[in-house]
Amino acid sequence: MNKDLNDKIFEHDISIEEFDHITDGVEDHVFSDRYLAGKESIMKNAHKAKISKLGIKVAAAASAIVVASPFVVNAATGGELFNRLWGNEGKKNVETHNEVVVEDGKYDDKGNPVTYEVTMPKIEYVAQDPEVAERLLAGKYTTEPVSTTIGDTTVTVETVVRDGMGIVAAYTVERAKGVNCYVYSQEENEAKGAFFNEDQNIMFGFQEGSGKIWVDLEKSTDTKLYCYEYMYDMYNVFGSEFAKPITDHITFYCVEFNDTRTNIEKTLTEKGDTSYIKDEKSVVIPVADKLESKTFTSADGGSVSISPIAMQWDSTGGNEIKGEALDSVTKFTITYKDGTEYLVYEFDKVASYGYICGTDTGFIALFNRLVDTDNVAKITINNKEFTLG
């Protein structure tokens, strides 16, 4: 690894504006700047850096392409896995409320810490029928676990689902002495997700995707975490500059440092030393075919692609606002043919999704429930309706 690459892995760049788009919230809680800084940026920068500059050599496949029955993973748990990924198992609805944010190192004239409030939106989960899940996913998910060990931590990828817009993965993280790589809690789950602890020496992640890590607190123990990651497809958003299109696998990248990340940051600043990589590797994770999507269009132009796990709005060719298009969105809803609605997002009020990523011409949203695209009547973004062409 070179110095520029590792500088990117360790830098923090989350802004207050990004925090304002936090997905959901819980009880009154005080957040610090360190909390804000540690959120999404570490893995985001690590993903971009390693993809663009590392020149990873893909390791030999850890597992053959899955040919077993597509019901192995979910049947073994009686439908529990899908209800945890896209249902309400281990999850609780949250009402809209305000959170107080404390800015570290900033004080008013009286010596009190500077604080401000952010609105934490409502989030709703619904139960996921396992038979419906099997039908919607159509067997297009992996069923054979792939494990790798970095340092004294073992990560096992249980299943992966993709659609060309987003990627959803379920995996476990195990360490006999207690898992210490992630900072996680109920508050993290309801904000930007788990992030890497700076006072330990490993990092890992999926090379082709980036998003939110949700730790299943109900099922996890001190020595084994159950994690669900909702990601946008890097190639879809950034193109060949940062990623390659997914074919039959995705790549799980791992790195072990010879000191804690906190100490390495000090070394970078004080000495410019870059000889702190102890071990690194890439592991092939086989994937099934991508889920099919449907395209909905509006009379004003633009389109929405939607699959059971995600949707992507593309304003190209329409009258929608270009540039940071997500900033122009105040609400979007999926309306089914029976008249029922799935309110995915409403600014400062609702955030019922797994993850959302803004693009130059729109956004990609990973759902927190499976969507039956055959029964979707229309999709409404702000006041614009998109129907099946």
C-alpha cells in the first residue's frame, strides 16, 4: 500500500449536512463530533481508495458458484433470516423525535459546549412472509457460507442478494476474546450504522458496495455479531473509476495493521511512516444472478428502476433537478395496486429504508422490506408520478 492510499483510509470527512440525513432515531441521546466523524466516511474512503489504487489481485475462489437448492439458507432458519433482513424480527418501530448533538471542542461565551438539535425521522418495519420472500427473490441469493480470518477475527458471509443497483449481505463476525472491530449499538443502528473502532487493528468490507451496517443486537453476543449490510452498487454510482461490474462474484477485502488505527494516525501525522500493513487479502464471494427490475417513467421524463430490494431514480431526460438530486427530494412513496402505500421517505418525518445514496441525477434506496414489483401501481417522488411504461 502507498501513503496516499492509507491516508484516505484513515481520513474522516462526514459533514453536518450528511448527518441531517440520518435514517432513523431513538430516545434522546447526545452525539459528539467523534461519533459523527466515525460514521460512514471511514469505510466510504476505504472502499474508494482500495478500489482505485490498490490493484487488488483477486484470490482463488473460496467457494464454488452455488448450485445447491436456493432454499438452504432461509429454510434452515424457518424464514427467520429474511424476516431479519427485510422484516421486523429483532427490530422496533421508532417515532419522530429530536436529538441533541454536541460539537466537541466548541464552547459558547459561558464555557458551555455548543449544541444543536437534529430531527430523527420515524421508521417502520413490517413482518416478512417467508413464502412471499422466496417468491420475490426467486432463488437469486447465495446459500453456502464463505469464511475468512483476519488477525484473530473471522468473518463468515452467509448470503448475498443484488440487483445491479444495490447489494444486501448477511454475515457474522466472530472473535473468541470478544468482537472489538465495530462500534455498534441500538443508537448506531438507528443512525448511520456500525463503524470501525479506531482502537483496534483490522478493517474489512465489500469492494463492490458501500452503505450501512446494521448489527442484530437481539441475536448477537459479545463474541459473535450478526450483521446485515445494505449497500449501493459502486459500479452503478461511480463507474469504472472505482469498481468493476459484478458478474459471478463480489470481493471481500481485509487488512490487518501492526498497530491500532489510532496509533497509526499519529504515526502518519508525526513521521509519515507507511510500513504498518501486517496482512491484507481479498476473498471471492460467489453471487447468484441479479434480481430483475422494472422501469417506471413519468410524463415529464426521467425514470425509476425498481426491484424487490431497491429502487433508483434517474432524472436524466426529465424536468427534475440535476446535480445533488437527493437534496431536491422531500418525499417518495410506492403505491400498490390495492391502494396501500409504502412511504419510504419524507424529509424530517419518515425514513423507512435500509440505506439511501444520492447520485448526480437521483438516488438509490435500499428497502427495509421486500417490494412486490408486479403489484406496484405507481411510484411518486415529490409530486411526480412514475408508472410502468
